[in-house]
Amino acid sequence: MARWVDLSLQLDPIAINTGFASLQDQPLAYLEAVQLSERDRSLLAGEMGDAQRIAMELLIAVGETDGAQHLIDIEAAHIDGCSYHGRAGVDFAQMLVDGDGRVEVPTTLNVASLDLLHPDLYKGDSAVAESAKGLMDHYVALGCRPTWTCAPYQLQDRPSFGQQIAWGESNAIVFANSVLGARTNRYGDFMDICCALTGRVPYAGLHTDEGRLGTIQFNVVVPSSILDDDLTYPLMGHVLGQVAGSRVPVITGLDERATEDRLKALGAAAASSGAVAMFHAVGVTPEAPSLSEALGSAPPLHVTDLTVDTLRDARRQLTTAIGTLGAVSVGTPHMSFDEFVSLAALVEGRRTTVPFYVNTSRDVLDRAERAGVMTPIVAFGVTVVTDTCTYITPIMGDIEGDVMTNSGKWAYYAPANLGVSVVLGSLADCVASAVTGSAVSTGEWS
């Protein structure tokens, strides 16, 4: 049985803020719990630098709590800790930079708290902006790639099936596991960069075959036409998260209409209302050729039907008010190239009457610009936001009225984050509403 190492006795805040706390005096406490390779021991001994030592200490402690017997190599990482939430995040990153930290694997960066391509959009406190920029600089100094996107799976060099990775950002985690078939646990702030600095993770949870098996079942029981509506998928995800929590759900009843963008919306909503890090869609996602294989030949612990009424309830939960339309925000997670193509077709020859924000990555924006897709979108009056997102950064300012979105994730977080009321609709709904100046519904959920 692994023995608990009480980090509170050894990693106190004063030690972290004034230098480098160390567990080197008690290395055997680790060896009793997690088997270490020669390289792991070298990292733990500080032979590759103080930053790597601290990262290894924390990784081993987490591995012990997860019941991991050993660590494994990873091939890539994605860092969520680059978004500013207070001074502690800056201090931690600064400590790693001062300790000569350098990532060991290709590492991308999640959304931050500033749009560096469009700095004039920021409407927050200048001191906060300065700290946020400093945090971003620290992570770049650690060797991370400044991608600044919550959708790293839209990059050309995304992980492949079976690759072991360490990703932060909840929607990226669930997409990597479910849609790509790569393997990552949920790595939050600080742990994600520890994985990147060492190139190692505890072998537990979703890194293992048994940890990826589904345990609860969701049956989609709706008219076929409803699967043609984009809004159906974030609504499904919202219910999945509420019921599944952190378990791995298996969905039956989806088909080829569940595109990557629709699965992205489903997973993002499930990771917001719950802690879903992976789901299977039978016949759609790569590890669910059949219900039996997705469940590991075991009966589900719980079965839920996703009916029209269930999904209508989910929409009512995510639509907090319907009054005067004040703005529209789409692209959470970041808008893909295919979604830009759809948006361009919807807005051709039209003009928005309210502020209309599109969140995306600089990589996707560059591709859309080079392809000429942005011409009708710019003419429509869209404000493009990169490197961050409107629900976490003060960009929209004071909005008079409700904000409409096509994102279950944005609808879930924005009321508390921004103090706004939200109307949830499809991308087509969002465009039609922006043109008329009032919330309208155009699809199966009208």
C-alpha cells in the first residue's frame, strides 16, 4: 500500500516564495510509493535543475495519491496555468523560470488573460494586465509554444490515437481522450507544467486501459432530425456532465452527423457542468466500436435516456433570461476553420445590429484570412478575439441586455463570471438574432 507523504509539512508557502522547498531529505518516502526510473531519481535529486526537481516532487506526490505504481513518458503537453488568476500563479511560474526550467516535450499554451493581437480590446485594470502579460512571458520563457488557444486539437500537429500526453483545459482534455483517442488525465494549473518540465506523468486513471472504460450509459432517444441541429450537442453535454460527474459515460444513438465541432461542443459542456474527462459515442468515437467494448463487457452502473424533454430542460437551465439583446459571443471553445466557413455563409450580405464577438485562435484566424473566409465576416461587423475568451477577460464591457451564445460552456460560466444574462441558441440563431436585434430561434429547438 502506498504511504501518504504530507506535503504540508515540507512545501510551506514561505519556502516556495523565498526559494526552493525540497523533499530531498526524505527520498525514500517516495520510493516506497512510486517506483522511479534512474532519470526520475536524477530529476528528484536536482541534477537537472531546481525547476525540474520541484516538478518531480509534486508529480510523485500526486502519483502517490492517485495510486500510481510508476511514472510514464509523455509526448506532448498543453498548459492551462498561463491564464492569470492572481499573484500565486505568477510567483510559481517565476520560480520555475528562476530555477532554469525548460519543457522536455512539445508544449502548447492555453488561452491567457489578454489578446496580444488586439490589445485595445482589453477593458480591465492595467495592473492586472501587466501581471497577466508577465505570466504569459514566463511560460514562453519555459519553452512553451505561444499558441494561446483552448482548442489545441485544431492545430496541425495534434496528438494521435494512443499517444500519452498531459493536457490542461477541460474541453481540450475531453476532446483529446474521446475524439482523438490520445490519453491524458485532467491536469490542472501547476501540475500541467510539472508534467511538461519532466516529460513524465503518473500511470493512473485515463492513461490506463481500464481507466478509460465507460461505466454509465446515455441513450439518445430523439427524432432523427434533431441530430441535424448544432444546438442539440451542447445540450446533451450539459446533461452528461450533470449526471456523470467525473465518470466515463457511453452514448448510444449518435451517428456520422456528430462531427468534430459538434463533439467539441458536447464535450466542452460536459466538462463544465460536470468533470467529464472522456466519453464514448458508440460507432462514432475511436474506442467505442460497440457498446460492449466501450463498457468493457460490464453492465452500466446507471442508464439515462436523453429525450427531447431532457434537452429542453437543459436549454432552460442555460438560458437565464430572454429580454433585450445586448451582444452575441460565439467560439467557446475557440472557433474552428469549418465553423468560420459556416459563419461566413450565414452572414453574407447582412449586418449585425449588436456587438458580435468571435473567439478563436491566432492559427485558425490566419488560415481563415488567407482563405478569404473573413471578408463577409468582417463586413458583417464581427469583433474577433484571439488568445483569450470573452467570458474570462474584460473585453465586452458593460452590456445593456442579454448576451446570446451558441456555447454551453460560455452559457454555464458567463452569468457568474460577467454578471450577464444568457440566451443559448445555435450559430444560425446567433446570427439571425444579431441582425434583428432580438433573440430568435430558428432550428429544431424553436
